[in-house]
Amino acid sequence: MSLQAFLAVARLGSLSRAASQLYRTQGAVSRQIQQLEQHYQRSLFLRSPEGMHLTADGEALLPLAQRALSELAAFAVLSSQQQEILRLRLPSTLALRWFLPRQASLQQQLPGLRLDITTSVHDQPDFSQREPDAMIVRGHGQWPGLHAQRLFAEHLTPMCSPDLARDLKQPADLQPHCLIHADADHHEWQTWWQQFGSGTLPGQSLIFDSLDSATSAAALGYGIALGDPRLSQEALARGELVMPFATLATRDQHYYLVIPEARRDQPGLQQLSAALQSLAG
């Protein structure tokens, strides 16, 4: 903001010191001062080797600029106090790979609301504490006392580095390789193997506590992970991960926005539900 640049230069007497304090380049601060001078058709500073000094017009503008920024800051505080805060908890991988890239678009659909985000590795919705107001969880959508709004289904398919993929022509080729799991009971790989594999599930394994960690290890060449193309979209687009088989296992689990039944009619939570559904497609 040009007024911020003006006040910083007036106080510090230097473009370089003002730029450092405002975390901008010296050129950017200089351009903002020039724009302000062009706007008012007045010279606001005397420039000399010793520094920058206010002209008479600059001295006249100084208290006005101070008051304007003070009032803008007060308005920002008032606006933030009037915002309704919604606390949303969601799985860490979903937050990193799907939610955060869409958060700006989501926030535009929620005027007057502010989202506070926390993450969890657990899929079981728990509202026993004061927080959160809503959760996104993966499951079957049937939880007593909770309203579950379906967002999208989970699809799983093997993913690995391009080097490993060269040896994988059919599911049987997985046998000598390490399978990377994001669940301790291996249920996800067993589900996929029952649909597309044959014989026994390969025994060599690595177990991680999140899908993001599992697919990151796969991208580094440590084995083959089961991933959801929706959540691995960026890594697939960059070529860090590839899907060696055209086999998507559609599970009976989906991602749901979960809200306590007693709160489901709150306007803010209804707005959040509608905005998330529009993003989920």
C-alpha cells in the first residue's frame, strides 16, 4: 500500500530501510512513493545523498496518512471480530493434497466465515471435546448422532516411481516388490489384491501412518503404494508417481463432511457444506 510506504520512508528517512521493514524491494517502495506523488500532483520528499526528507506537502499529508491507516487497521480488527469462526478437522493427507490447494476458492464462497483448520490421522469422527465444529472423515457415513454429507468416493490404485513401473506389466509382477501400506492391518492392499491380483499378497512391506507418507516413499522408489489419483494429482502430473495398471478399486468408503446432528441447521455449517460439495464436484 502506497500510504504504508510513505509513512515508512517518512519515519526512517531511507528507501532501503523502509523496504527492509516492509519486506519489499527498494524499487517497489520507490514506485509506490512516485505513484502517490503523481496522484496528488505534489512532491512529497526531498531526495539527497543523506536520505529522504518530507517537503511541506509531505508534512501536510503525514497526519492524514497516519489517521487513515489507523482507521483501516481498526476496521480490519472489527471485521475479524464479526467473522464467524468454524473449526474444521480433516485427515492430514486430504488437507495437504486436496483441501489446501482449494482453500482460497472455498473461502471466497464463505463471506463472513473464517475456517480454522486442524488435521488428524484418525478416521473416526469424535466430537467429545469442544472442538471441532465439523470434520471430514473417510468411512461408511453411518455414525449415531452425526449428520454425514458425502463429498466423494475413495479410489485406490498402485502407484510407484517411473523406474519401478517399467517392470510392472500385470498385477502378478508385484510379487518380488515391497508393498507400502498406509494402514497397519494391510486391509487396503488386500481389498485391491482380491479384485485384481492372484495368489497370495506379496509379503515384503513398509507401513506408514498416512497416505501422503506412503505415496511419498513410493515416489522415492522404495516400493509400490496404493494411492487415490484425486489426492496424488500433482505428483502424477509432475511424473514423480505413475500408475502402472488401469485398475481402480472403488471402495465402499467415501469422504464425508460430518456435523453433529444438533448443529446441522446452523447457517455457517450449511454454507460450509454447500461450498465443499461444489468443490468436490
